[in-house]
Amino acid sequence: MTAVLRTVNRVLLALAGLVLLVLGGSVLAVGLGVSPPSWWIHDGPHDVLLSDARRTRWRDSGWWWPVVIAVLAVLLLLALWWLVAVLRRRRLAEVLVDTGDGEGAVLRGRALEDACAEEAGRLDGVARADVRLTGRRTAPRARVRLKLEPHVDPGAALDGLTGGALAHARSSAGADALPTEVRLKGVGHRAERVT
């Protein structure tokens, strides 16, 4: 999914840049005296892009303003979606492991996440564990979410996580350190009727 978003992002940036370059370059060229083709949007250096007649042509039609507002709203939503997709923290696809022989090995990020989450999920009182790797290939970071049973001491669960699953993940990745953000949340149980 990240490769698709990266490709879409690059294509959209390239298209936007190309459109702005062509339009800006043509306006500059016409302003400097180059005569444009007959089908172009303006004729010469003293011509305006939108004349009063073109600008006010549809103003009195009842459908004009709702369509303009709807198109602008859709463009705004697409721009916000694009911004969120670009700024969102992405998962680390792979971790580069130094094998010590001058070569390197690649460890799939998803495999390391799954192994760490499975080991953390086996800790006493942990109902569910989710692990996500972020950062760079050579300097991974981890984000862990643990859902704890009500009887568990959060400090003991955190000690078990750091001494077990995270220590094993750090050694598997061949990293000196694995900075980790851990979020602990209690599992809510539904009330049962006692008769």
C-alpha cells in the first residue's frame, strides 16, 4: 500500500508541476511578446485571462454556485486526503541487518512485527498486542499497543515486554537500540447479570 501511495504521490506532484510550469511559462512567454496560437486562452500581453463577460456569464443561473461550491469542496477533500496520506507515519517494510561480514541481510518488517506481537501476546494478562515498526531501515523504531486484563500490573507487563519481546526483536534486527513507544489500555468487560 505504501508503494502505491508513493507512486500516486509522485505522479500527482509531477502532473501538478507540469501543469503549473506550462501555464506559468505560457503566460510569461505571451507577456514577453511571443504570439500564442489562435486557440490559446489569451491573445497578447495586454489581454486578461478572464474577461468580464466570461467571468459573469453563469452568475445568474441557479445551478452555477452550487456546482462551483461542490467542485471546490471535492478538491479540498482530495487535497486533505493527499496531505494526510503523505504525512501519515508509514510502516517499515524491511530492516537492514548487519551480518558482520561486510554484507547485509534484509528482514521483512511485517515478519518482525508479527513475531514481536505474538511473543508480547503470550505475556500473562495481555489480551492483545499490536506492534508497528516505523523509522528507517537502519534505525527502526517500534510502536506497541497492549490491551491488558484487569488483574494485571501495568509495570509487570511493561517489564515483561521490554525484557522479552522487545529484547528479542532488537537482537533479531541487529540493532543497538530499538526506541519504543508503548501504549497500555485496559480491556473493558461487559457486565453480567447475576440472578
